[in-house]
Amino acid sequence: MIKHRYMKLFGVKPGKKIQLKDYDSGWNQIEELKKLDKNNLKERANVILEQNLHDLTQVQQLLYADDRYSVLIVFQAMDAAGKDGTIKHVMRGVNPQGCQVFSFKRPSVEELDHNFLWRFMKSLPERGRIGIFNRSYYEDVLVVKVHPELLQNLPDGKRDKSFWAARYEDINAFEHHLERNGTVILKFFLNVSKEEQKKRFMERLDRPEKNWKFSAPDLAEREHWDDYMDAYEDAVNATSTEWAPWHIIPADNKWVMRVVVADIIASTLSNLDLRFPEVTEERLKMLDEARKKLEEEK
């Protein structure tokens, strides 16, 4: 597991006002990692990740059997930060029957005719399962805030700070409702630097096998980088709560990023009071009768 003293570097304390410029997108803040070269860093990260995946596999089985909690994991990030790869690597050890991933794109006409949380409510995980949102309802206070022309058709009114404050309030109430009903919420902002994003875009252009991953709109959104950083900062400050905390994960090194995300998920679930259901006397009697019946078969 990641050392406890480092966890404070990633979690956003509820009520604390943060500035993203104070969060390093690399790993210079951790002396042990700073001393390692690229190959050693990757090797060490892989070892820790495998242990985390083993722990996550074990605790997922408990989560399913316990059937009291569900888990909602939210990933938000700028393009090329590594959301898809993180989901792929971190969740590869879990039982796919107990885990669902939803990637939310531009809303449909039907979805725009409902409140902005409606399409996400339909995809929430049931008890015993893990649900992953690759982008989420936060797009409605991020992309829509940067591009207000994308706002759904609403009654007349000012679209000022009070409008966005009301949306943050709706999100907090929504998440609090989920938490009160047994949903554990973990939110990750994968904090990639603008320089690293450019490097990854160039790689997508230069390598034929990655050409398909490049999108012209991604480049267009890059021009709004500062606006997005402001929107993320406002959203994190307004919605990192005790019941649904944000974690700002340095994303310039994909291998270490995956380790930290896996560790936070595994550690959080391990701290729940998960347990296998107690077997009643009646069920024990039924199991004994079933055993005898099988033993008597010729």
C-alpha cells in the first residue's frame, strides 16, 4: 500500500480551497520515486500494482457477498491524461460480472430533455457491484461551463456564479443521497500537465497504430486549457466532501498514477466492514442434507 503520509498529497480535504497550480503533475514531491530512473520506476510500480490488484480481487468478492454497499468510481481529466488506460489496468483483476464501465459522450436529445443528472442515475451500480464513470455528471460543470452554448434548454435566468453554485449544490445533494444509501464514492482528477498532453498528442500523430486515438476536437479543447483548469478548480473546491472526496492524482507518469488509483480503491474498500453472510442453522441443515445426498449417489 502507498505510505499513509503520501495519501494527504492526493486527497482534497473537504472545505479546503485548493489551487491546481500547487499540485505537481509529476512525482518530484515524493523523494523515494524521484531517485528512481524510468525503468526502475516502472518495475517498482508494476510490483505494487500487482499486489493492489490481488487485494482488490479479494475485497470485490466480499463486496458482492456482503451486498450492502455499492461503489461508484468517477474519473475526470483532460484529454490524453490516461483515463482509459487506468481503468483497463486497475480493474483487470476484478470479476467483470461485478463491475461495469460507462463512458459518457455528448448527451442525446432525449437526455437533454431531462435534468442534467438523469442519464447518470440510470447507470448507477447496484449493491455489491462497482460502477465506473469515464467522465460523468461533472461534465455539466466543466465542458458546459467552458462552452455555455452547450447548456440544455432551460427557463430564462442568469448563467452567473449563482447558477453554477446551484449545480454544485445539486451534485453534492445527489452524492450525499447515494452515500446515505450505501454507495461509496471515489472521485479522481487525473492531473496531466499541458506539456505532457502535447507529448501524448504528438505520439498519437507519429505512431500509425495510435492515429485512431487522435481527435481534432481534442486539439481544439486544448486551446481552452486555462478555462478548463479554472472550471476543475471550482468544481473540486465546491464538491470535495466527506461523503464523496476528490483525489488529485499526478498523471504525467502513467505507471505510478495507476498504482496510486488502485491503492486508494483497494484501501477504501478494505476499510469497509465487509463480511460474508452468516449461515443460519436452517441453511446448515440444508447443506448437510445436500452433502449426504451427493455422497449416496452411485
